[in-house]
Amino acid sequence: MSNEPFNGLTMPVFTAFSWAGQDQAIQYALGQLEEFIKQMHLRLSREAQTIFPQRGLDKTSQGVFLARDLETQRDLYMTFHASATAFRYAVTLSDRVALNRAFKAIQNDQSGFYDAVSELGENWELRIQQMEYDPESEEATHYKDLFKGAANALTPSESAEMIERAVYLNSEEKWLATIQLSKRVTAEFISAMGTAVTGEVAKEVDELLPVLRFLTGGVKRATTSRKKTAKKKATATRKKTTSASAIAEDEVQSFTYVAQLKPLHINRGFVNMTEAHWPFFSINSRTVTRDVILKYEEVVDRKSAVWRMVPSDKARLVLSDTARDWLADNFSPNDEIQITAKKQGPDKKDKIEIEIEMVS
């Protein structure tokens, strides 16, 4: 709808939706949002594109979407809306057939669903609503919340009770239990990313995949056929870990850190570090990701990156698909992995090399 080049979701995009927004400004903002969703969809992983094959602009709600079905609300969909002060993402499932499919998958692995939701952290809000449903008009109205709060605030017992209640409600014609995950990010933070916002938001959507698999009824991660490598036993010598204070004060050109892997880390292909490690990777206060050269065994991988997790500022090594497969083939829950990071020069923009190894 616009011939303007994509400049990122800059502040004019957000201010266009303020109370004083003008039609010309809104049309410009919608054009930038439409270009954002096009480019962001191209940057999604193959699995995320399979889950959300549809994308587009919704002029009525003045937002953009990813969806499984051309009729958006018939299945899982994700919306993105800009307001004067924030950018909101929301994953929604409200169709009864699709909900029944999702809840069946969740019932079959309630602990897996709980782990996937909990890992999202406090920035994501989970809302399970009990809706009163009119079969004649096919309209649903809010009755009460079964749960509404930070995704990581849900306890295992609350999760199990809530799922059982939702399954029952969806079996009754007059009730419906809907699911929504949402997150708000400040307009300033999104605006500062410039055109890189498409890649950064695509990574966040990919981070949702463990939850999305449940909400789509148990879709498995797409994999390429590969030769399994024999499970490696500890081959690396454990090095002395670098003190957090030395890293945080930018006193070192390299550091060593040992992390213990959880099932979720292996399944999703990432390794968490700490808040103290992020300054080592940060170029400036606006840095949100840092590409790295990753080495493991005899492989040199240039598609992995370190992310800054908001708001904790923890550093997270996010592995490429190939490195993720290697991690899954060679590591088990509670194994320890040693990270050795080294700057290739004194400038903050110089490349960083990371070696990962199993240790005893």
C-alpha cells in the first residue's frame, strides 16, 4: 500500500497512532508495518514459516499478522500492533476445533507445556479466558479469566488444574476457553533497532516455537536428515572460569564459562550465560544481538549469535540449526558445556570467536 522504502519501525510509525494522528501519517505507518511483516516473515525459521504460512496487513485493526489460515481466527495467529508508546505482540487461539487439538497435545505432555511457557519469562503474559459462547450468533463474550499473569508465574499445579478446566469448558457448547500470549516492548526500544527489527522480531517468534508446537496440536520441529554422531564423552579440560567482575568491567579479551544444560536448552538450541557476560558482547547500549564465529569439534559456524535478553540483560548463545542438531546429538540434560569466548581485536566491533565443548 506504500512505495516508501522500509526504514524500520521508527518513532513516526508509533506517533502516527497517537490521539493526534493524521490520516497521511497513519497511511505511512501502515505501509511500514506491512513492509515489516513481509520482511520479518522471510527471516523466520522454516518451521515458523510452516506454522504461519500467511501474513499480511489488517486495515480494520491497524495492525499486521502471521496466521495458519487465510481466515485468521479459524486457527492460531499472531498479531503486531504499534501504539504511541509501545509495540505489542499477541499469539491468539480462539477457534473451538483448534483449541481442542491444542489442549489434547498439552494434556499428553503437561510438564513439557509448563516448561515451555515458564521459559518465556515475565515479559510474556499468559491469559486463559472462560468465554460465554452463543452458538446461534457464533459470538463469544468474556466471562472470567482462568489465568492472567506473567507466563513464568504459573505453578505446575495451577497449570494442570487450568488445562483440565479448559478441556471441560470446550466440551460444553455454551462455553469456550481461549488462549493468548502477549508481550509489550517500548516504542523507543523497537525504533532504535532500525531495519534490523525484522530479524530481531523473527528471532523472538522462533523462540516461541516450543509453545507454538503445543498450540498447533503437536507440530514437530522440522529437521533435515543427518547422520547421527556418536555421543561424545567429556573431552575438554575444564578451565578456570573468568570472574564476573572482570568481564563486567571490560577488563578481559576472553573468558571461560561453564553452564549446565536443561532439556529446554537442548531442544531449542541455546546456552544461557549471565548478566555479567553481556558487556563483553555489547557494542553500545542499543546492541541487542551480536553475531559470533562458533567452533565445535572441527566445525566453524558463522550463523550463531549472542542475544541480550530483556529486561534481565543476560547473554544467551543462540545456536544455528546445524549447531543445534549437534547439541541435541551429543548432550543430555544436566551435562555441562564449556564456553570459551575470545575477542579477535581490541575494538568493540571486532569479531568474537566462541568455542563450545563438553566437560566432565
